[in-house]
Amino acid sequence: MTHPTPYNSQPAQAGTPRADLPSTNAPAAQIGESGLSRPSGRVWPLLRRDGRARFGVAVVLILGLGALLAPLIARHDPTTIDLTNTLAAPSGVHWLGTDVQGRDVWARLVYGARVSLTVGVVSQALALVLGVGAGLVSGFYGKWVDDVVMRLADITLAFPTLLLLIAMAAALSPSLGTVMLTIGVVGWAGMARLVRGQVLVVRQTEYVQAERALGAGDTRIMLRHVLPNVIAPVVIAATLGVAGAIMAEAALSFLGLGVQPPTPSWGAMIADGRDLSQLRGAPWTSLFPGLAIGAAVLGFNLLGDALRDALDPRAAGLRKMRRSDMPTEAGTVRTTR
């Protein structure tokens, strides 16, 4: 009677990798045992089936195309003042009316989208670079490096975000670059703490220890094995952070510390129309920029929520379980089986 030959039972020669084991030279994100995020190849099909993702992408695309095509779809110069046509109601000539200085609201709205979206994306990119770099180094090396970075992050997070933004913007000359720099610098701390927490988990995994045992340098391990496994939460946080950056820019512009006239900005447009007489007689001067801010924030938040469910299936499952365990009207608890 013959016995089946064990799988790959031949002894491996020295220096020859086992064929049935994952190579430690492969990126960590390709090793199935990590289990930290869903494989990237399955994310896009999930997003295409998610109604929140489709709606969020549609809103962001509409705003983005409007900003890019502003010279083509705006019939008037957003900075041209016409004192003979102030606070004109929406019409065929001025689609969304005019403001207190006779400037076309539609033109200022689409040109203001350029400012808001640019600030949101660029400031989050800056926060991403600073936060990911600081969190990666802090979590990987630990000890005094971790103490220094985390204490700086704690100091930054100890102040209210809006108060810190106002203080930094007031200390610098108000401009578009100042707004992007201020929001990006303030936003690094939260990103650093998020990345550090993920790195503390990843650096203890077997494939990272195996790569270290093979003599790989710290830079190679961080960039090839650790960083790919922290990308998922970073992408989610950055997407949600764009919405927060748009609101922060609007708040600074509303207070006069953001983009300066005559450059159009959604926050500045709301500030120009905040007078009580305008709110009653010409509400379009502040209504439409407010709706634009709300649409942008809603679009990025929905997209971020959909990305979170697609990239972190375990967290999505826990949220579904909590919703299924909510008490019903009869006072009983609905549980899943």
C-alpha cells in the first residue's frame, strides 16, 4: 500500500526559499496573513455598488468640473463691480443674482469652488506628508523618538482647532498660501497619532520580524512592509479631512483671515451677505455659497464613509451588528442570528 507524498516534503537546500511559504521580499500588503485591510482589487467593485460612494463621487466631480470649467460656464467676471445693479434677483442675465456690489453670484460661486477645493486638497496633502512621516517614525522607532513626536502632537491637539487656526492665520499675512499652510500644519497631529497606532501593530507581525532577521534596513521595512498596511486608514482620514479643511477655510474667510478680496471665496461670500437686511431681501447672496459648502462637505464625507466600509470590512461588520442590536419600538432588542 502506497502512502501519498506530503506536500513539498523535499528538504529545501540552503539559501533556497520554500515554495509553499510567502516570500518576505513581497510587499506586506500582498501577504494574506496581515488581514489589516481588504485587498485593493476588491475595493473598487464594492465602491461601485455603494450608493453613498456613487453619490459622493458625483457631487465631488460636479464641483470639481465646475471649478475647472469656471471660465467657460461663468458669463461674467467674478470681480467686476456694478453699483447700478446691486442685489439683483436671479434672472436670465444673472442666474443666481448679484451681491451688494453688483458682482455676479454664479461667477463668484464657481470661481470660489477653485479656492475651496484647492485649499481642501493641498492642505490635506500637507497634513498627510507631515502626519504620515511623523507617525511612521514615531511608531517604528519608539522610545524617545515616540515620546518627542507624541508630546508635540498632544500639545497641538490640546488647543481647539479653530482657535489655533485663527491664531496662526492672524500671525501671518492673510493669503491663499497662508490658509493652506495653516490648515495643513494644524492637521498633522491627528494623522500622526492614527499612523502611529497602526505602525505599533504592524511592526510586531511575523513578516516584518522575518524581514528584519534577513538583514533588511529600517527604511526598506518602513516603506515596503509597514507603510502599505497603514495606507487604508490614512486614505479614509484624508478624504474626511478634505471636508474639514473646506469648512476651516470658509470659517477663516468669513472672519476675514482667509483669502482676501477681490478673490472669491465661499466663506467670504457668506460674510458679505450676513447683514440682516440682505438675509431678508436678498437671501441668495449667502444661501448659494452656504449650499455649496454643504454639498462639498456632504460629498467628501459620504465618500470617506464608503471608503471606510470598503477598506475596513471588520469595522463595517461591527457597525452593522450594533445597528441590528438597537431596541425596537416594543422595547425588545433585535439581534442577528
